[in-house]
Amino acid sequence: APSNYGKITEMYFEAGLKIPTKNGRIYARLRNVTDNVGLIESEISHEGDGALVSSGKIPVPASTKLYRVQIKSSLGAQAQVENARIKIYVQ
């Protein structure tokens, strides 16, 4: 539950994105499975070799939510997400 962390002031989605063939762009975002919606604010992308990428601020939920990572690649190439996490800042 969000209340387990104290007062959450900001949240960000962060992940290592990589396309081993270095062809095309990889996209990743969080999907709120509880409410069946994608979090547009969490969308991140990268082209080529691996990099750690962070989203802008994502909405802080008022109650417990289940999130999953969605990924796609622009050319249908194999894509990898590593070390995905939600960074939480609290007061």
C-alpha cells in the first residue's frame, strides 16, 4: 500500500533498455493492471545499445495498484528490459 512508504511526493519509472541487434527503438511503459490502463507518463524509449532511461513523474496512486511493464520494438527486433523499478521519493 502507498501508505507503507510515508507521504510519497514523486514517483518515476526507470529501466535498462536494450536491443541486442541495435536495430530500431525500444519502448517501455508501466501498465496499471488493477485499473487496466497504460501510464502514458511512464513511457520511455531508447535506440541502439543499452542505456538506463528514466521517465518523467508518474501519478502517485491513492491505493494499492499492480503494475506490469509493457515493451515493444519499432522493427519487431528482440528487445530487453533490465533492472526495471519504480523510484519513490517520500517526505
